[in-house]
Amino acid sequence: ERWDLAAQGLSDAAQKLQTAGADFIIIATNTMHLVFDEVQDSVNIPMLSLLDAVAEAILRRGMETVGLLGTKFTMEKPFYQEALAR
């Protein structure tokens, strides 16, 4: 799989958002969080991780058993397990 191309495409888009005056950036898809760090490194404005925001909300509310609906890819990858472990 060509995650390098996804990282480059999102980095280019993030740089355009920064140039346009965005204060921060959100990647609004679970899958593209695989390249979150690369995109974040390409800009000088903060990025909000959807995964971290969801994990923080779960922990803040003291939830223990959470159901997740998602694509097959999202369900097979440990996106949220890793975010909750941070």
C-alpha cells in the first residue's frame, strides 16, 4: 500500500490550509491517521487527532465498554486501542 502517497497528498493539502489561514487542522478519517505524524510534521500549526479526542472523551467519562462502528480497515487496526493506551 502506498501510504507515502497518502502522506504527501494530505501534507500538500494541510500546507494549503495553513497558507489560507487555518488555526489548526483535523484529519476527519480514522484510516488517514496512519500518516498523521507525517502530515503534522509538514505544517507549523496544531493538528487535532480525532483518535486522541475520542480516547480523551472515553477516559474522561469513565467509559469501560465502548462499541465501535467503522470500516473493515478501521475495525481491524488498533487505532483506538493505541490512542487509549497513550
